[in-house]
Amino acid sequence: MALTVDGALPEAQRSVRSLELAITKRLEGMLHGDHRGVLPGPGWESGDGRPYQAGDDVRRIDWNLTARSNEVHVRDTIADHELETWVVIDGSASLDFGTDQWEKRDLAVAVAATFGFLSCQGASRFGVVVAEPTGPLVVPALSGIDHVRRTLRELQTRPRFDEPGAGTVDLGAAVERIARIGRRPGLVVLISDLLSDPDAGAGWVRALRAHSIRCHTVVAELRDRRDDELPAVGLVTLVDPETGRVRDVYTDDVKLQARFAAAANERRDSMRTAVRRSGADHLVLATDRDWLTDIVRHHLTKRNLR
């Protein structure tokens, strides 16, 4: 991790403490109220009914009340304070890459930490599913800040699958796992660089759509500028860490750089469409930007739309 402090504690524990201090210090004053939940929605328990207004979620239409009143009505909901936050982290080898302040894997842990510290108020629970080539790793959802700290230490000490040919991960299966172990509605966050073709995203799109019926869903896409730009550094040997495929590339070729950029733009458009189909909010974070400000800005924007 990029953030460290001096002391006698083990490295992973010191790193989590430092990350926690950095996050909570920045959040202080940015998010107000005793319940600093990460859910932008109003809740899931039924409240009072009222006439439909432009912009209301059509899924909240109360058809019984509408039939009785001969006017379209929606049912408001009551904010919940005991919720579950589940974070699904892409554990593929493509996250072991970064050309600025962070590797994408470090950024993934930092994003998980932010949602974890925001969701540990009261009896709310926080759980994690890591999508690895060997299958999903599940950290059960429990309450309390100590559980969040333990979970983050475990994430930081997980082995890397960075050997060539380590294999791909199934994000859809990881998201679907939550449906079998989740107990309450709340928040589901998928953290990934989404470096896959559109067909490969069908699984997590379908799984997130199923969750969006009773949970708020967010896709946090991690980006590094070198995912989208091919620098002119001469002849290089590129290795796909997931498949082990090797290829020599002459990066000074201007036409190749243009084709690389065009392919990257096409991939971004495809993933943007996939996220929209999933019904999730799209949060884009980068290794060379202030990721915490981006998260808070996203949260405040959604909260103000209640």
C-alpha cells in the first residue's frame, strides 16, 4: 500500500491503520449526520403513499392505492439503519498494474476500505467476496469497525495471481454468491477494472440486475491511463497475465498507438453500456486521481437526489 506509518505493528496492520486515518480524516466534515451510511436511496421499508411525481422510481408505484384512488400513487420508503454492505473485488492479475500513485489492486483495497468505514455504523454489517481464479473467497458480513479492519488486513495479505496463465475470474459467480448468503437489503459494490470483452460481462450484469431489485448497486471501475494509451517506448514484450499469451510489440508505431486507443475507447463504451444494463451506478476511479474525493462526490450527488 502507498500509505504507511512508523511503529512496531505488523506491516499490514500499520497500513490499515494509516489508511483508516487518511479516510476518516478526509471524511470528517464532508459527510454530516450521525448515520453516515453509503446508501443514497431512502430505504426499503414501506412508508406513506403519495401521488406520483415526475422523476419518481416507477418500481415504487403502489398499484393497490392507485386502483382505489384512480390516480397513480407511489409508496415512499423509510430509511434503514441496519443494512448490509457487500463488496465484490476483482482478484484477477490485471489489477497488479499501476503507473502512477497506486497499483489498481491497492486502489481496490482503498475503495473497499472507504465503503467499509462508511458502513460500520450501528448494527450494519460489512462483507467481502473476492473473485479469484480459484473461485470466490468469502469474508462473512459482520458488524463493527474491528471486523472492517480484520477484513482489510486479510485483503492486503491475499496472494497475488500474477504468474503468466493464472487464469480468469468469474465476477458473475462472485456477485451471485451474495444472493445465497446476504440477509438484509443494503448496498452491493463491484470493484473491478472491467478489462474484459462485452460477452464476459454478461454474468455480472445479470447478477447485479437481480440484486438491484432489493439493493442499491454500484460498479466502481478502476482505471490506469496506460490501459488506454500505448506509450512510445520501442520494442517491448507484453504478457497477458491471465492467459499467459506473449507478444512482441513495437510501440513506436503511430498506427498501432491509434488502433490501441480506438480499441480502448470501444471497450470503455462497451463497459459503460454493460454497467447501465446492470442497473448500477457507475463510479469511475483512477490511479492518478483523488479517488476518495471522487467517492464522496458520487455519494453526495446520489444522496441529494433522494
